[in-house]
Amino acid sequence: MLLGAALALSGCNSSSLTDGLQPIGNETRKPASTPARPDVKKLDPPGPLRFGDHKPVDFGKRHPDLYPVHGIDVSKWQGDIDWNAVKRAGVAFAFIKSTEGGDHNDSRFNEYWRQARAVGIPHAPYHFYYFCRPAREQAEWFIANVPRASVQMPPVLDVEWNHASKTCTTRPDPATVRAEMKIWMDMVARHYGKRPIIYTPVDFHRENLDGHFKGYQFWLRSVAAHPQDIYPDHPWTFWQYTGTGMMDGIKGHTDINAFAGSKKQWQDWLRKYAR
């Protein structure tokens, strides 16, 4: 639901972008069925998106530009970033890759979070989960390599099947996935004093997460349609709507995300969840 009384949110969602971003969904919703893939109308670059897109699509009436607060997520693959230019472009937040598995650090993490903070962009680290390593070891690795100062917004657990992995093709059953996620999130929450946000794409969500982790905030990937069309009635706080965006200060493709609320709700969210 959207930010409400006392900001007791478990995620945000809106049924119509013209109705004041009102919440939808509740605890008695019907289980989501597999949606048909929507028709994707290709647009001529750079398209109508706020930041432009190398491969834009038409989101129709539920266009992400109708949300006023947008941010980016980055890793070392973005290379040199001009964070002042990013800030001037209107970016309100940044999720920054910090760690992966139990033995990998993103080589630009410490540089990126310090530079984002220096220009006043709220930021948070994200951990890319590796299904061939125990969750406890991954949480210990994250805690050992991510300073508290870098966890301005809540940390993120990125859970998705890694189709390109050359070292781990294991796909645990859903109950094991959820149990291991809970171990990681509980350890990280105790250490940083912030309950993690869950990032996931639709296939992983449908197979493992739908109907679970109520009370957690979700960051959902949906690059061809609004989340309501892909994750029916599922609460969300952040929406990753493109992986091919154009961003001042960053060369190449950029992941861009929308926050599920107004500018005032964003400031309220920061007061509650960021420091």
C-alpha cells in the first residue's frame, strides 16, 4: 500500500496514475496467475521517458513519468559516473551494488556511495544473492564489507535466477529459497537496524515469493508494463522500469526506477527509513 498513517507501509502500489497514486491490494487478494505478455509498442529513440531510453516502450496510461520521484541503480559496469550531472538530471536516489555471494565485492562501490553522498543523493547498497553459498556466509560477507555509513536507505537483497552464471546453476526449491533469504535479511537487519528491501524480477517472484514476505518492501522489475499488470495487486515501493535508460553523467545503458508515491511521500519515506 502507499505511504499511509504513521508510514506503516509494506510496499506501495497504485491502481491508476491519474487518481492521486492511491493504494491498491490487500492481504486477501487472490493469488496472481501468470499474466499474458503484453504487446510492446516500440517507440523511436529517445522516446517520451523523462530521461530517454535506448530501447523505449509505450507504457500507455500507466507511464512511469507520471511518478515524480526517480532514481538509478548502478554497478561497476557503469564506469566513471559524473554524480553532479546525475543529481542535476533529477535523480532522487541510487541503489549501488556492493557485494555478490560470499567472496565478491563491486570494485566501484566505495567510490560510488561516497560520491553519491557528497552530492546529496540518498543511497543504499545491494547484495546480489548467489544460490551456491549459504545465506549466513553471504550475510557475514556483506556486513564485513559494507560500512554502516553507506547504508543510508535500507539495504537491498537482489534475488533472481542468474541465467548467465558459469559457476552456479543450482535452483533451490521455493521453501529453501525463502528460508535462506530470511536468514540473510534477519542478520543484515540486526546489524544495520534496517529491514532490507527485496528486489526481484517477475519469474523469480512468481516461482518463489508471491504471497510471502508481507511487511517487507519490494522493488519490482517490470520493463514492458506497469507492475500492476505483471504482479497483480502486489505492493511495491520501487519499480525498475528500464534497463536501457539514458542518464546525464553516465555513458551507456542505465537502470532507472520510480518510487511509488508523491514528492511529499518520498520525503516522508526518507524521514522514516533513511538517515
